Amino acid sequence: MAEKLSIDRLYSDPDLNGPSPRSLKIAPDGSRVTFLRGRADDQNQLDLWQYDVAGGEAERLVDSATLAGQAELSDAEKARRERERIAQLKGIVAYRWAPDSKKLLFTVGERLWLYDLAAEPGSQARALTPEGFDVTDAKISPRGGYVSFVSRQNLYAIELASGKVRQLTRDGKGPIHNGEAEFVAQEEMDRASGYWWAPDDSAIAFERYDESLVDVVERTEVYADRSETIGQRYPAAGRPNVTVKLGLVAPRGGRTRWIDLEDREHGGADLYLARVDWMPEAKGLVYQRQSRDQRRLDLVAVDTGSLRQRTLLTETSATWINLHDDLRFLKNEDAFVWASERDGYKHLYVFGLDGRERRRLTRGTWEIDKLLALDEKNGKVYFAANREDPLQQQVYAAALDGGQADGAVRLSEGEGWHEAVFGEGASAWIDTYSDPRTPPQVSLRRPDGSRIAWIERNELKEGHPYWPYRQTQIAPEFGALKSEDGQSLQYRFYKPLGFDEKKKYPVFMTYYGGPGRQYVNKAWGAHFEQYMAQHGYVVFALDNRGTPRRGRAFSDAIFKRLGKAEVADQMAGVAWLAQQPWVDAERIGAFGWSYGGYQTLMLLATHPQSFAAGVAVAPVTDWRLYDTHYTERYLDTPQNNADGYEQSGVLHWLDGIRSDALLLVHGMADDNVLFANSTKLMAALQQRGTQFELMTYPGGKHGLSQPAMKKHVYTLIANFFDAKLKPAAAEASGGK
């Protein structure tokens, strides 16, 4: 008998997606593919596995549960994992290869281990640090002579030959941090690390930040058994950021030499250290300096001997500059490959070290997602992009001489979503592929895209965790609408299980809607949407203007005023739904999380007649409460755009929210979208006499990542919509 999905099953073991590897890497010598995999009885407990390319077999290398060091994580490591959206994971959550392909470095808890593939069984894992010694961001140096890490706000290096541990910085305490990325770098700039090895092991460049000027926001984290008052340094929009320095230190210790980051012509020291990279053979390093208003980005080269600097390239924008990791220096030419949006779409270019554009590598009304690899020997550049379909990600190759700028060759097989990881020299690559009907499949590929071997075929057949639900799985349908300025809005919808075109169904409308995340795509997932469709809802999602991968005209529509273009586009979706004969336009519910939660509130407040109910989880309600780098990118500062902040805030529109239409949900230890956003909203609604439902989660962070919380919150959401949109059915069933 075909089974329907249940919320309990969505967040229970084994993982519905099947045995999906993560953190896939090819050993430097190409002999192995390594990955992390959760257990059948605990998908969040990760072990280290390998696939032997010659032997064609996969095996577990390290059972994380057998290693000591599972003690309580430090606050710094907890915060780091929250920033990286891996707070629910345990065991081995990250690892690194040594350059000789004989050793691997990882932590369990926060204890640092070096795993020697050539050692005798039982003695392969060697602890490098004692228990109770906090370790974050561990790395093996490029030539393999050292292991480095950050502990208690200072940078350390271990010389592997002698075992000697050296503390390289000593002033890290209180507001001073060495070798760490600051809060906004981790949360908003996609930069998790604060130090970078020279390619020849001769030096480490590291960030030192001082958060003395950053406001201390006192917030109470409420847990089941206690409350803690936290004084968090939180840089809210328009307020001071950390001050940043960039230093150079030798791994054997010695004095630190400081690189002058200040831009005296454009904003002085009030800037962001966006990226740091070393040039080939340690000839120098480059750093990316972003202005406080994020409309200027300088790529600056530093001679590490003299510390003389010169600007290689400057990007400017009338709105904002998007950061990326698509910089590669060429070894056979005094030039580098760089991604730019200067023509309105993100594409790849080659620039000389004199800063002049030499040639384009890609061109068109589509977007590069990621520069994957260079093969200078064979004259190729590899990248991921959405060239053929904005809802897909495919892997391509183009000529490094620019001869295929208009005709890149697609390498990936299968319509849908491909995530690629290339090995050194681009001699092989790992492809993780999925589509809405196919769970993630992992294969090893040659440079031309032909398959070498399956790493994890993950076939949807008997024995697969999703197999019992295969017959009730509903295929999504895709389409496009026009925005008010004529741009194409992509949508996805599911018709209810057992769909009857003569009936009218309630609508579960969901979205993210904010910058940085595309919600509608042709990848595997969307299990909660499947659940809602299997339980009688039309499920509809639309990507409004402001979301990524569609070019700058599409993304820039939100500049200086959030919540206007997004809401207008979502209402275009509502209008389309109302035209469908099988939709009950009186029973439309809206659901979103984080930016999506903000969008739910704006929809309910500005178009109350169109929605019977809405759920907002962890929403921003007043953008003056959110952080500098994210908020000022789109709204400027409150000082420069006071009206934009007022009009973009939920509180300005609250008179439109009807009583009993809203369910508000927030974690009581959220350090990203602070709980104050919801308390401010609660008070304002109460002052107006507006009734609403509320659920708070003791100890809950922004993602409510623990399985019990996930089960509870999604049951709550489903029950709320059943009560509001299917009241007769909810009354008969008594809830889920």
C-alpha cells in the first residue's frame, strides 16, 4: 500500500534522501574520493569514508563515535557552526587532505586528530591536542609541514616533524580576535576563515579584529531549564563595525608585520576585508577591500617583502557589489581569471596584472554560479552556470583563450541540478546530481564529463528510505509569470494527491524571496511541500525580483526599498492562482522563514484580503535591528535612507494585519535575527488589539535545527493551516 509522508518521518532516521555523501573531495594524487556520511540510525552523526578509485570500493575510514573528544563545544565553535548552518551535525563535520595524500586532518568535538593512511590499523588516528583544548578552523599547510588552528581568539601552529606547538598571537582576548572571521564575515560575506597560508609554508596572513566599538546588545537566551543574559557584540545597521587589521607572521613565530588596509580616498578605515588570497609561489598576496556602502570593491596586491601595494582592479556599482570566490591566478601568464557583473550578468574574464581586461571567457544573458577549476595545460576553464535554464545548474567547459565565450560546452548529464568538485589539475571531478524525482547521485567523472565510477548511485528502489513514498510522490509543475516591469518570474507548484480538476483546493504558498537564495529550482528536496500536497493542498512557490541567478536588473529592483517589489511579484502569483478553476482563492495561506517570514508579514499587512492565514518564522520586523553588511547592502544606512527603512519595516504596515490570521514563531536563543524582532512585533500587535498565535522555542537558534524542534514546528505549521484553511477536516481529525 502506498504511504503518505508524515512530518515525523521527514525528520527521523534514516535520512529520506538516502545515503547522500557530503564534503566530497578528491585526494591530491587522485587515488581516492573522500566524504562524510551520516549513519542509518543517526543521520547527523558523521563518519569519514573513502572510495578507492583503483579498487572501486567504498569503506568507512573513521568511526567518529570511537574517538574521544565529544565534550560540550565551546561557545565560539557553536556560533561558528550556526553561521555555517551545520549546528545539528556532530562527529566529523569537516576535514582536510595533506598535500602528500597520505594524511587527513579533522576534529571530533574540538579535539584535533591527524589520520595516517599508511599507519598500522588501530594506530592511524593521532590526537594533536589534549581534551578540553578548544580548536576551531584547523588546516594543514600547503606543503604539509604544519597544522594550524585558532583557540581562544589566538592563532597556533604545530610543526609536524617535531610536534612543537607555537602560539603565534598573544593579545587575543575580550574584544580582540586573531585568525577569526568576524560575525558579518561569517554570516553575510560567505567567509568562514580568518587566516590564510602562503603556498610555500613561509607565512600566514591573518585577520585581527577589534570589536570594542561594536554595540553590546544584551539579550536573554531562554532554555528549558535556565535563562542566560548574553552581551552580544552585534553590529546593527548604521552602527559601528569591527576594526580590522591584516597581519603576516611566520609559522615558527616572531614579530607580526601589518598591511595597511586603509582606503584614504574612499572611506578610510571604515571598510570590509572581504577576501584574502596568495599569488602563485608566494610572490605576494591579494586582498579584496569593500567599501562600507558596498558600492566599491578593490582587488589589491601586496608585495610581502616590502609591503608595497597596488590596486589591480576596481569594481563599482550604483547599487551594490556581490562578493564571490571566483579568482584564480594563471601560472603561464601574468594574469588572473575574475568574475564580474559589469555587463549586468555574472561572467568570467581574464585581466592582466596591470589591471587591464584581456578577454572574456563567457558571455550571455545567463549567470555563472561558480568558477570550478582551471586547466592551463589544456587551455580550459570549468564552471557551473544556468545557461540553458534558470532553474537548473549545469557544469560547463570553455576555452581559456576566450574562443568559446559564446559557446561553452556542457559536460554534465541529466536535466536538473549538478554540484561539482574538481580535483587538482582538473584531471577528474565529482558530480552530485539530482532532479525533483531523483535523490542525489554521486559519480566520479573525467574532464569531458564521461563517468568513471559511481560513488553513491542512490537509486530510488526497494530498500531506499524514500521507496515507501514513491507512489504518492507528486511531480512538480513549472511555469513563468511577468512582473510589473516585464521580467520573468519562475514558479513551481504541486497539485494535491488525487487531484480532481472539478474540485477547489486550499493553497499553501511558500517562498524565501530574499537576496542570496533561489527557492524555485529543479533539484531534489521540498519534502514539506510534498507533505502538504499529499494532504490536500495546492502548493505554490515563486521567486520574486531580488532573488539571485537572474541578472542585476532582476536583483536590483529591491534597492533602497525592501518588501515592495517582492510583495508585488508574490501578488502576481496570487492573481494567477485565483484564475485557476481548481483553486479556492478564499483559502490561501502564506508561509516563510527568516526573509520569508518577513515577507509573510508584509503580505498579510499590505494585502489582508488575499490571505486567510500566514505563518512567519524568525522574521525581521525592523531592519534597523539587523546587521550592517546585509542590511546596508540593500537599504544603505538608516541615516541616509530613513524613509526606506520606515517603509521597508513591518511595523509601518501593521494596521493591515487581521486578528487571528497570523502564527508567529521564533527561537528564544536566535543570535542572527534577534528575538527582539518578534518581541517588538508582539507589543505592537497587542497595542492594536490584534489577536495572533505565538510559539517560541527555548534554546532555539535561527534554524531550529534540532530534530525534535523541526518535528514540532512543522507539525504546528501544518495544524495551523489545517485549522484556518480546512477547518472541517481539522475538526474531524483533531489535528495531526
